[in-house]
Amino acid sequence: MKIGKLSELTGLSIDTLRYYEKIGLIDPPFRKGGQRLYDPDAVRWIDFLKALKATGMSLDDMKRYALMRAKGNATSANRRVMLETQHALVLERIEELNACAVLLEYKIANYHEIEARHELADKKRYLR
Amino acid sequence: MKIGKLSELTGLSIDTLRYYEKIGLIDPPFRKGGQRLYDPDAVRWIDFLKALKATGMSLDDMKRYALMRAKGNATSANRRVMLETQHALVLERIEELNACAVLLEYKIANYHEIEARHELADKKRYLR
DNA sequence: GCTTGACCTGAACCACACTCCAGCTCGTAG
DNA sequence: CTACGAGCTGGAGTGTGGTTCAGGTCAAGC
């Protein structure tokens, strides 16, 4: 498939796909008359990259992973360790977000209370 | 307290504190001989800003919140809505991260399996 | 053969959130 | 009173992760 199709399937812009190729995240595909022709596996790889990105991994780290992957089986253990590290980071981040959510809930409840008090005051004023 | 102390207490660099003041996130404190003198409440406000930031809120949105806060009670409902919106975003983000964590776990299990197979192959080769 | 739309390249540009710098002033300990 | 560390200002610089642009080339349909 051509880059337009891949862009459509992955949700990444054509520019971003070429950018990812330039920085080494995506293997340079075959070319026909200068145009990139991707094989369907590219979609799965890019989806995985998207997931790594969603975990907050930097493009640089993703590049390191991609490089090891290209080197084959010998790097398998290293790659696993990378993923385990990232997994730990994700769990940490989830914890942090949970704490923030609790704080927000507390603040929101506070605002509700304040608003209730104001309404009450308004009502009293009205009845007076 | 002076800016160095505040920096220490909040974990934000002195430059960042001045930057936050410049963009309107922190009220300009009193000055004595040109130097900023903060009152202890500043720490609590900055901690709250840090929490908002940790949820992924942009400095721009935080500025909007700070502005409304400065305007007083009339903006209370708006501020509550902002926090509620952010709360929803946080929950969404947590869901996304959970999905990523599951994917990583799957990939990691996969690597373990591959490594086990390789070890087995090595053992067989050794025994032969 | 010509038009049209997708694709190509390298390089410049962008927003965000800081971070650093030169060159100055302040204040306090010795 | 002097040294020196902390703080001041305005503005320039940085890193990340793309995005846009100018100026072309390619190929498929009419």
C-alpha cells in the first residue's frame, strides 16, 4: 500500500510517517517509481508504536527499541527489560493520576458545598 | 519567604517560579528592596498547580483557572466545571494507560515464552 | 499527450514549557 | 565596610515532537 493508505489505517499523518521513517522508527519500505510501498505488517508495528507512545515513551526510546528489534533474537532479553521498565512506569503514572483524581473530587465536592451555601443564603434573602 | 525557599519547598526551580508569575499563574508577591517575599499560602497554591499539571492540564488552562479564582465567588461554578472536565479527562487517561499496561504485559509474557524456548533449544544442543 | 492528484525531498517553522545568560542590585556575616 | 551569595530583569536559547512549505516527480484516467 502507498503512504496515503497507511496514513488512513494508522491515523498518523503522511508527514508524521515520513518523519518516523527518517528518525528510524519505521523501516524504509520498498519503492516503486520513488513512491513508498508498505506491506500490511507495517500497520501492526505502527499500532504498537502508538501504544508505546501512549505510555509516555519518548520517540528516542522507541527508536532504541526499534534498533534492537532490527538486530534480531540476540536482543530479545534487552527488549523485554525495556518493556518491563515501561510497564512499571505506566503503573506509577496510573497511581499518580489516581491521586490527582481524588484531589479533584475533593475540590469539586468543596465547590458544591460552597454553591449550596450560597443558594441557601439567596433563599433566605428571598424569604425575608 | 524568599524565592529560594519557595523553590525548595515546592520543587519548582527559581526560574520556573518567576516564569509562572510572568504568565499569571502566581500572584506577584510583595517586594522588599526589589526581592520577592512570599507568604506561606503560596506553597499550597503551587502544590495545587502541580497537581493540575500532573493531570496534563496546560499552563494556559491553569492560567484561565487562576484568573477566575482572582475574580472571586462569581466564577465558582465555572471553576467547578473546569475541574469536573479535567477529572473526566484524568479518568479517561487512566483507562488508556490501563489498556497499554495490558498490552505490555502481553508482550512481556511473549518474550518470556520466546526466551524459554531458546533455553530449551540450548539445553537440547548441550545434551546431544 | 495532458491533466490531476498523490507523492517526493530538504529545510524552515511551530507550540509548549521551561532554562540560561549578562549584567546588575540587595542584604547580611565577619 | 566589604565580600559574596542570593535575587533581579529582559531576552535569547533549548528540546520535543511534529507540521508546513517550495519546488518538483510520478502515474492513472480521459
